[in-house]
Amino acid sequence: MGDLEFSNMEFSITLILVIITVLVSIGAFNNRQIMDDLIFYPPAVSKRGQFYRFITHGFIHADVMHLAFNMLALYSFGEGLEKVMSFNCVFGKMGKIYFLLLYFTALIVASLPDYIRYKDSYHFRSLGASGAVSAIVFSMIIFFPQMKVSLFFLPGIPGYIFAILYLGISVYLDKRGESKINHSAHFWGAAYGIVFTLVLCQLAASNFDVYSNFMEQFKSSSENLVLICE
């Protein structure tokens, strides 16, 4: 079994991502040119081939609250997921690489539906790490479906219940289209986090059965985050 400890702070990949994102975002707050150069702007991709925007938009944010919310979620869940992926029975030494792969590919995947929908729209722009952060959160829920997730008015609910509510609300709000929040990126990032984790565990974790672990965790009433390894 793998016992997950959160008490020891280390200079992790998660922390590095948080620091870089905070620094770039603050720079963009004070420099409109940085914001314009990095933001996800579909016509700049389709007309000018600026594919880097699929990644760079995740390092800038609309305001301090947007930045703080995403970075708090990234640090809270990313630290744990990075450790889980690095357990010997999961991905071992490749864990941190797969963690980074999940984060950066989630930025791309979460933006693809918007790119397809708005590639000729000169009024659509998107920014923020929400798609990648959603992928991190949902990947962690696959490992620990009973872990408590707190979110404002939803204090300490089981992860699998949070996941259902999150996906449903994201779809509903995206269809309403009355908000400046990119709910589509939230949904597709979360869905990608689930698929990525399930597929990668099947392909690369020879001593870990992700489905058996999920069911055992789902049936467990323990609040301890203990991974079930073979």
C-alpha cells in the first residue's frame, strides 16, 4: 500500500508551476502586451499559426482572485497527485514526467473545443489554468474518490459527488452562455483528467489496478488517503 503524506513541504514540480504562473500572471497584470501575446485567441492560431497559445494562456489570469483560486487548487491537489504518481507501484520515477504531461496536455485538450468553435471569431479570448487544474483535481479523484473536497458552499463533500456536481454544473452554465467564465474548458479539462489517468494506469502501471483501487476506495469509509497497490 502507498500511504500519502501531505505534511512535508518540498520544492515540487507543482510548486514550481505555481511560482511560474504567479510571476507571469503578475507581469501580465501590469503589461497589456504580455497579456495579448499569451492569451488564447483562436484566430491567432488558425490564421497566424501561433499554436503556443494553447499552452501560454494557462500562465496568465484575469485578476488576482482568478489567479489565487486556480493556484490554491493546483497546489492543494497537485502536491498529492504528484506524490501518488511517483509511488513505485504506480509510475515510479516516471511519475513526475507523467504529471507534467497531464498538466500541459490538459491545457491543450481543454481549449480544443473552443478553438474549433471560435477559430474564426475575433471576439473570443480565453485565459487561465482552469482546464489543467480541473484535470489535476479529477485525476486525484480517480485515485481517491472518497477524498473530501471543499469549495465555498460545499464543505468537505466526497470527491465523486463533487465530480458529478462539477461536470453537471459546467455543462449547464456553458449552455446558458451568460458568464465570462470558460465553463467549457472546465468540463473538458476534468473529463480529460479522468481519461488520461485511466488509460495511463492501464498502459504504464503494471503493479497497480486503477479500477480495483477505485472500487475499494469508493466502498471505504476511512478518511486516510492510502493507495491500494498489488
